[in-house]
Amino acid sequence: MTDSSIPRVQTLPPPPLQIDLGFLQQTGNYHTLNQNEIAPPFRSSQPPSSSLATILSQGYYYHAAVLSANLLCTSTSLPPAEIFSLFYTRLACLALIYQTSLAAQECLVLGDTNSSFYYNNVSSPISSEALSQSQQKKPKGQNHANIIPWQLRVLATRLQSIAYKDPKREISGYYDLARSARQAIKVAVDQGDEEAERSWKIRLKELGVHVGNALIDSGDLDCAIRHFESLLQSETKENEKKILAGRVALLKLRIGDLESGKKALFANKSNNGSSRERDDTEEASLLTPLLSMSQGHWADAVNQWRDIASKGGDNASLAQQNQAVCLIYTGKVNEVCFPFPFLLF
């Protein structure tokens, strides 16, 4: 999950109208979490603070998921902005502790996020009973905003597709969001709001990556490759180009197109100075040993992973694990047992 998907609290803008969101505060909407079903790293001791913001900042996602549900179900007179924020925090934290299936089930209570119920196209408050009666889409020609915070709309698109076991629903949902983003960009341009225009363009670009990831999840790797290649052609920032080129290379290696994967891996290397070249080499460092592994050059991959591990940093553990795998393929199991005993248990 990216930095932009890490849950935040009380940072979302308030909805533009009053709406009855009591249906999101029903106790029956939320599952009781069993610590025995949570991965050990997330079953930490009681956090030192009872503040949801503090718990999130310290990485106590299990406790944050429990607390956000408790606050939703026990608090009264919560403003709509806080209800949406707590609901988003609950779903995001469940996903972060690998309880995505529970998050998907709980997300269904939100209903159709494109329903007219969630658009401020009426002047009077909306009751919760209206949700089941307003499944129609937003009428064409209206420019009224959806009151669900953007982060929650993006997350709900993925979770509801998982709940319905329909990958195509996720892709079409992202295209619906992209249409909303383009409309918001047009409004920002007309109003001369450069900050809003820049913000919505970033969101639109992120949706493109979400679509590519959804195509990968659906198993349509060829389409995912073409999609990321189209994003690469339209990208202007060099650092973003390197990231997209890496995605294309990995996908081509995955489908067995080694030659094209190798070309994609090194196509974006810069020749404009040693500093830029070092940056490009660092970006490609993880892909190079993967290319060796896909070609069956296990001994080369061992040395390449060892070099990465020796440099330390965030990729050291990943490099050690892959180095151990490559050592097994080279028949040097004894070298795996002693340097990496923790990988065997």
C-alpha cells in the first residue's frame, strides 16, 4: 500500500450538506476481530495512547481498526466528515493487517458510491432511508460534488469489487472516478484554481496506476502492459518514467518475454550525467537480479542480490531472501542454512 493510502483522521474536508449517516454507525456492520487470526507482527501490546491519531502514527493498525469501529458505534452527534473519516480508517486498517476480506464485507454497507444519495443535489437533509431508494447514477449535466471523501471512494471501489468477486467492477469503477476527476479539473481550470487543478491531476494519474494494478489482479497481463506503456508515453517527469518503466519490465518478465523485458528495463537509463546515471542504476538494481533469475542465471543472481544486501537500507531483507532462494537453486543449501537460518522457519 502506498503512502497516500495510509489512513488519516480528521483531515478530510466536511461534506457540503447535512446527511443522515446513521446506517454507518450500526454495530452489526462491523466484525469482531480475533487476535489469533491476525498476523503476529500486528498483535502488539496495548498502544501507549488512546488517541486514534497517535495510534495510527505509531503503526498500531489492529488497535486503530478496533477503536475506529468503537467510536463509530458509540459516539453520538458525529458530523458526517468524522463518520466518513472513521469509516475509512476502519477499512484501511483492516486492509493493512491483511483482513481485506472483512474490509470488503464491511464496505458493502456504503452502497453505491455513485448513487444520487451521495451527491449534494438537494437542499434539504437526506435521511438514511433514502439510500435504498436512490440507486440511480448522478444525472448527466449536473456538476454537484460527491460528498464521500476521495480516499474513501477509491478504497471502496477496490473493496466492493473484492466482495462481489468481480474484477471488471473495479476497473469500471476507476473509470467512473476518472470521469469525476476530469470534471473537477475542468471546473478548477474555469475558476483559475491552480492548486485544485494540480491536486486533481495527481489523483487522475494515481487512478491510472490503480487501473493497471486491477488488470494485473484480473490476470490480464498483456492489457496491463499496454496500459502501463500508454502511461509511460504520456508521462513527462523522469522519476515517474523510471517507476513505470520498471513496472513494464517486471510484467514482461512475468509473461516470459525476456528480451522485451530487458529492453524496457534499460530503455529509460539517462545519459545526462553521472549523478542521474547513478539514480537510474539504483532504480534498476532490484530488477537486474530478477532478470537474471528469470533467465536461469542463478549464480549471477546470487552475486547481484549479495551486492544489494551489503549496501543495507530498505531492500536489504528482500535481497537476502532472494539470495537464499538463488543459493538453493545453485545447490548450495549449506550456505543457506547458516547465514539465513531465520528464513527456514
